[in-house]
Amino acid sequence: MEVPYFRPSIAEAEIEEVVACLRSGWLTTGPRTKQFEAALAECVGAEHAVAANSCTSALHLAVEALQLAPGQGVLVPTMTFAATAEVVRYQGAVPILVDCDPVTLNIDLEDAGRKLDQLRQGHLPLDVPLPVVGIIPVHVGGLMVDMDALKSFAERHDLWVVEDAAHALPAAFRKSTQHAWRRAGENTADVTCFSFYANKTITTGEGGMAVTADQKLADRMRQMSLHGLSHDAWGRYVGGGAWDYQIVAPGFKYNMTDVAAAIGNHQLKRAEQMRCGRETIAQGYREALGTLPQLELPAVLADRVHAWHLFPVRLRLDRLSIDRNAFIEQLHKCGVGCSVHWRPLHLHKYYAETFAWRPEHLPVATAEWQRLISLPLFPDMRKEESDHVIHVIQDLCARHAV
Ligand SMILES: Cc1ncc(COP(=O)(O)O)c(C=O)c1O
């Protein structure tokens, strides 16, 4: 049996809406994108939403609107995807890499404080004394960072916050049962960015969205998403809109198409239902794999609504005769697709060579990534598929136990 790492859940409604969009004669940013922006803002409890053609471009729009400039520094977790740090580089600024919490794999605020101290004392490899202006937390796998603690940290150090919520739609946190739930994007940061990449919790094929409570940031992001023009195409061509426009800044080409939004509008309606589907699979994995001494399962916290974008297990390498790479090879041989989230940024050629980051600067991520494997997890996963994954893992653990 073959179980893919991911299979998107596409319903007839999405297909019919794409066809209707194609028949409508309006393919680029237009009414379906506007509808998607309004629906997503409502879904996460945000005031303004700006659609983009990826989460990466949404993150770039966010840091640009916050006026991130060359020579500035931004705290970025090393345990993340390329996009979180590269948007800092797009602005000529420098990502200051921060280690992860060993339980959640999310950014470790203690280490963030330590990195700021070390930077001031000249103990980091970066040879420029940077003013650090922002922080970009990531909700790894859909398990939210405590955004209250993060906000206090940011206020103490005078930092703006851009939330990389690529994995966190829908997700929520609260400080304790005495506190209200807050959704990712519900004024949890200056700007929150979501991803609708093909394997994300909801998809538009490629796509992203930035949400904010700040009208000025929203206006700037919207303008910069379309060449820095004073009017968008929808405004220029429809309903007697002004044909003339001004270029007010050298913007980007980051707008979302209506074809993508046609998919997104229907995916969003099913976001919670699909989250529940993933949660059920995750629970099944937890029950069946939780007792294996060779594995550590992803953390579950009482005060979180987990988006369950990923199910990252960690191998207990001292209990196994094979390493992570050999384990992955065996999974593939048994027809189980998997992935790794992630090789930390400081262990990539570009960041190691450009900024001289070394493994010992970020010891937790350095150690943890060598035992990480993300198992298949998608809402339409069939029972026999998750059972196959479970049996293969139980068998591999038994065969390679020490
Ligand atoms: C944490 C994180 N941030 C950002 C991105 C970028 O998303 P997109 O592909 O929509 O640009 C990803 C994509 O995998 C991601 O995992």
C-alpha cells in the first residue's frame, strides 16, 4: 500500500467555482479575491486582510510596510522554512537566528533574550552591531506560540511582531482556562501571514494572506502587492473606475488571482471541518504510537486549538539501531511518504557561510532536527492509510529496537 505524505482535499464546490470564475471572464484580482479577504478576516477575527500570491510575499509585504531597512536585525527562529528569514534578507536586513523550545519546537524566548545580549556584547558571529527592530515567530506544525508572552517580550525590547502563521489556520491559544481564546490573526501581532500552498491546512494551489488591525499597514501592503499603483486592476476597469493611475512606490507583483480565490473561498468554509479531520488522525497516531519507547510524539497543550498541519515525531536514537535517514528510507520502502520540518536555517550553506552561524550557536535545533520525521497527515486520509502508517512504524520500531 502507498500512503502519500499529503493529498489535498478538493470538493466539487471548489471545482465548480473555478469553472464559474473562468466563465466569468475575470481571472485576476477581483470580486472573488475581495470576498476571500473579507471571509478570512472574519474567520480569524482580523480587521483588514490583504491577499497575496504566497505566504512568502505576504511576509515580505509585512516587513516592507513596517519599514524594515538595510542594517537592521530581526529575531527569526532557526527552526523554520526558508521564507521566514529570506524576506528579512529581501529588505537588506539580517535575521538573528534563535533556538527552539525542546518541547514545542517553537521559538525559545529565553534564547531570544540571550541572543540580544550576545549581540550587544559582540559574542555572536555577526560583525555588525545591529539595531534589532522586529521578531517573526512561527507556529510550528500549527501549535501556537504563547503570543501574550511573545508580545511582552517584544514590548520589553521595542520590537514589532510579524506572525508567520503559515501552519496555523485555524489555530488558537489562551493563557489559561481563565482567559479567552485568541485565534492566530486576532490582533495577535502587527501583521499575521497565512499560507495557502498546495499542502497547507487550506489551499489555493499557491497563495497567502496578510491580516492586520492597522489601516496604514493594510493600505501599504495592498498598494505594494500590485506594483505600488494608486488603483488596483479591479478599480481601474470595473464600474467606470478611473483608467488613470500613479505609481507611488516601486512595488511588487504579489496579487492573488480570482482563480485561486475561487478555490480559497470554499476551502475556508471547510477549514474547521478539515482541522477536525486532521485532529482525529493525530489522535489515532497518539493512541497507537504513544507507548513506543523509540518515539517522542508532538506536544499537545491544553490551552491550544492545534491546527495539526504537521505530525512531527522525534526518534529516540539511543533506543534504535538505525538513524533518522535510514528510518525514512525504510518508511519509503514500505510505501509511507514523509518529510522533515526542518533542517534548521543555521545548518544551511547560505546562512552558515554568510553569517558564520555554527551548530553550537543553536544547540537544541541542531540536536532535534537529526531525529525529526513528519508523518502523513491530511483531512481525507482513509482509515486503512493511517493504519498502514501505524503498522509500518510499529514494525520498524520493533525490528530496530536496542
Ligand atoms: C513556516 C512557513 N512559513 C512560510 C512558508 C511559505 O509559504 P508559501 O509557500 O505560501 O510562500 C512556509 C511554507 O511551507 C512555511 O512552512
